[in-house]
Amino acid sequence: MQGEDPFEQGSASILRQPKAVWATAGASVVAFMGIGLVDPILPSIAKGLEASPSQVSLLFTSYFLITAVAMLVTGFVSSRIGGRRTLLAGLALVVVFAALSGTSSSVAELVGFRAGWGLGNALFVSTALAVIVGAAAGGSSAAILLYESALGLGMACGPLLGALLGDASWRYPFFGTAALMAIGFVCITAFLGEQPRPARKTSLLDPLKALGHRGLASVAASAFFYNYAFFTILAFTPFVLNMTPYKSGAVFFAWGLLLAVFSVLVAPRLQKRFGSLKVVGASLVLLAADLVILGYGDHTTAIVCTIVSGAFIGMNNTVYTELALGVSDAPRPVASAGYNFVRWFAAAAAPYLAPKIEEWSDIHTPFVVAAAAAVVGAVVVWARRSALTHEAEELEPKHATEDGVTVFAG
């Protein structure tokens, strides 16, 4: 994080954590696995349920649409029932709806179950960082590093699990996720005690009010366009690559590893040297160039560009999170909820619009549109740099000790 090197201060203590921290971090890995789990099996699901790519892509749309709306609810819930109960409620919902997803007999059923899954995941991951920070040894630096590592590992392993189980049947990855989350539920029940509740309860409108701040609104707007590009890659590229679950899973596993490395190791150092705005602006432009090459290259080029995009996505995830949490004077959970509310709408739109755009035009155009969105995100950062300059240049690390931070997948 800018202004400190988390590895100098946190790496020594990151492995010496209470069981409660490891239980929460382990469940976080599985929760983030759920995002990319369906990537390698999207073509298999389409074939098995006799559905078009745009219909199958609704698996992402329903998931993230519910996630976006849930951002207004999670703070409201956790500030009233406490972090532990919020985590368990989220895990329980994921277990139920992931298992139900595996029983689906139609795309409509699967889309509906994924929506319920999205609600559970939102409740869980929106509370996990605050719980990890509250229970961790070694200060917030080590705790945040552990959380970001869990995020990256989950994003990398999700496609791999989807490929390994999905090679036998597209239903098995859903059952596997339900089983893993059930284990997480048991571990958190056993090892995590009740967390202190915040002094002030969060209202449903607080995140929307926080978006009245120019800086936070600017970050959210830029992240909206960035997320459109991000989820065009995640949800549409599997159809373009048209590979077996194993090969597709390997591609997105490599993509996830780059995402994790650049998010946890590279981005903080680049921020410290160049500043947040320069890093995110350059990364968005490079992501746009990568998307254009991906869209017009041959099959091998498309594979390479898909993997390389993980580096730019990892850097953007880290920088956007820090910008959102530090740019305004709103409490961090409130500011983050408002920011996530805006940006996850793009994550819901891209998986549906990308295959539709292909149907209306050709296979290249969805990537051109995504590249244009990434450029717009960079333009927003440049145009609103005065509202972001204070955070980007003078940000002092805010320790995540406030009442429940909401950080979700970067």
C-alpha cells in the first residue's frame, strides 16, 4: 500500500495467525473461487442446457446484479447482527444455492440460483476483511496482505477447480463449491468468536450519500468502465477460446496467478514509486491495447493476451480499492459499499452485452467495445485528477480497524 511496504512490515507475521484468521481466510479463498468457477465450463453448460452464449452469460449477470444491490444491504446487516453472524449467513446461502445450481434443469433455474449465490457471497466477502483485521496478529498490514492473497488465490484456483470437476460434468463444480463452503461454515463456527459491533449502525442510504463526494464518485465512475472491460475478458473469452475445460481452466489459472502476483506484489511497489493515478491510468491503457490484440489475433495470441490481462487487472484491483477507501471522508465501509454498488453493475452488464454485440456484429467488436471502456476509465481518472490528487499523493495508510470494511474482489 502506498506509503508503506506491506511486505517489510507484515510478511514476518503473516503466517503466525490465530485459527480464526485462517478459517476466515480459507473460506475467503473459496468465496472468490466462485467468481471464476464457471469460466472453463461455460461452453459445457451451454451445450448441456441447449443454451446460447448470451443466455449462459446471464450466470454472471444475475450473480453480479444481486451483488451490486447487496452492497447497500451488507453494512446494514452486519452493523446490526455482527460480523460472525453475517459471515455465517453468507456462507449458508452460498452452500444452499451452489448445491441447487448443480441440480438445475434449465438456464433459467441456474441463473436464479446464481443470483442467490451472489447474495450469499456479497454478505460473506463484504465482512471477511474486517473480521480478518480484527482477529489478526501483526497489525492491519499483515491482515490486508493475507486477505489480498486469499483473493488472488481464489481467483486463480476457481477456474482450475471448474476445469477439474467440470471435465466429468458441468454440475460437479457447483457441488464441489457447496462442499468446500460447508467446511468453511464449520471452521468459522468452531474457531471464530463474535465480533464487536460498530458504535453507529449503517443505514441503507449511507452508501448512496457517500457517492456525493466528488472523489469517490470519480473513482466509482472510472471503476465502472474498467469492470466492463474486466468482465468481458472473464465471461466472454471462454467462448472465443472454445477449449476443453482442462485447457480453458489452465489458461484462466495462469491468468489468476498473474492477477494475484501483480495485485499483491507489484502494484504496491509501483504505487510507491509512481503514484496511484499514473499506475492505474497506464494499466488501463495497456489493458485496452491487450483487448484489441486479443480480439484481432489468432487463437494462440488470444490465449497469451487473456493470460497477460491478469497482470493489468491485478494492478487495477489494488489501486482502485485503495482509491475508493481513502479518497473521501466517509467511513471506509460506507465509502466502499457505495463504490462497489456502482462498479458491479458493469460486471453484471458486460457478460450479457458482449455475446449480444457479437450477434449484432462480429467476434472482434466486443473486445473493441471493452477496450474503449478501459480507455474511458483512464480518461475519467485524468479528467478528475484534481479530486483524486490528495489521495493519490498524500494517502496515509488507513488501518482497517473501523466498523467493518467492505472490499470485494479488488
